[in-house]
Amino acid sequence: MSYIYQADLYCDDCGEAIRDLLEADGNGVEDRDDECSYDSGDYPKGPFSDDEPADSPCHCASDAKCPNAVTLDDGRAVGAIVSGLTSDGRDYVLAAEDSPCSRLWRAHYDIGQASLDFGQAILAIFPIAILAKILFANF
């Protein structure tokens, strides 16, 4: 589960902790479930399913301070992954340069290392509309 707060995504534990802190400071909301009555900039909205797809992997904004942080193979910690992937998101992960984070994404989403040719890699990174503008800008 994930929460949206101040234009960031948070895992369930961090979203609940933020809510608890806001309420302890007197900044809670009357009804958590009435999300139309408050703004996500003022109070976390959610929880939302972690299966909600995104066009790239999303990590908890608490980063290394997240209680569900994942330690990468280089020793750095990143926030828990809090989203599913669209087909564009899967392409993004496949096209990502090999790095500790991209290895985590591939393992988490069960996406094998693919060998993309140059054209496939470009299409995975740049949407078709942008490529068309680049290619046909002078015509």
C-alpha cells in the first residue's frame, strides 16, 4: 500500500507515520476516508494499492529512512518500491543501464536482463511523439 503526500509517494508504514505525526501536532483531518475534504499537500491520501502501475519504478520518498528500505548491492539504501509497472515502465526497466538500482528493479518486477538493440532502447526511452519531432523537425 502507498500514500500520496506533498507530491511524493510513501510506503504504508511511512504514510501512516506521517499521518500520526500530523495528528499529534493537531494537523489531522476530520475523516481520513473523505479524501475530497482535504488536499494531499496537507495530509497523506491513501492507502492505494502498490499494484497501481507507473511508467517507471517508484520508491518511498523516505528513501534510506524508510523502515522498509532496501539495501542495494553497493551498500546504499533506497526506499521501498511502491508501484507496479505499465508496459512502458517494463520497457524503461529493460532499457535502464546496469546499476545497483536497475538490478533491484529487475529482481523486484521479475524482469530478466534483456539485450535490446539500439532502436529498441531508443524507443523505450523516448516516446514516439518526441522521436517524430526530432526526426522531422526540419521538414
